[in-house]
Amino acid sequence: MTEQIFTEIRNVEKKADEIIGNAKKEGEKIILEAKRKVSNLISKKQEEIDMQKEREIDDTKKKALSDNRRFIEEGKKNIEEAKKKSTKNLDKAVDFTLKKFEELI
């Protein structure tokens, strides 16, 4: 009878070892699957971040080009206004000079 009890204990220990071994293997599978999923998520998020960066860079370039064009147009307008003023002033200066010259004659 004692021998039978010891045999049963050994059998139970073997089953427990099997259960523990299977649980470890299953745990390792779960961990590997979780690592794979995390890696995929990280890759996906990195791609999203890269795409967002590209969109922001493109938007910034477009805004810079638009601002540049606007500044150039404003500069051209300012130049035209300055030319008109200088032409007006030149006409006035010529008239003034002629008037003074006539006064001298």
C-alpha cells in the first residue's frame, strides 16, 4: 500500500511537472505574441508619426512659399509707389528749377 501511495505521488508530481512545463511554454508563446504585437504597433505608430511630420513639413513649405510670394508682391507694390512718388517729385523739382531759372532771367 505504501508503495502504491508513493507511485501515485510520483505520478501526481509528473503531472504537475507537465502542467508547469506546459504553462511555461504557453506563457512564452503569449509573451512572444505580445512582443510581436507591440513591435507591430510601434512600427505602425512610427509610420504615422513620419507621415504627420511629412505633412507638417509640406504645410510649412507651402506657407513659406505663399508668404514669400506675398512679400515679393508687397515689395513690388512699394517699389511702384516709390517710383510714382519720385516721378512726381522729379516733375515738381523740374518745375521749381525752371521757375527759379525764369526768375533769374
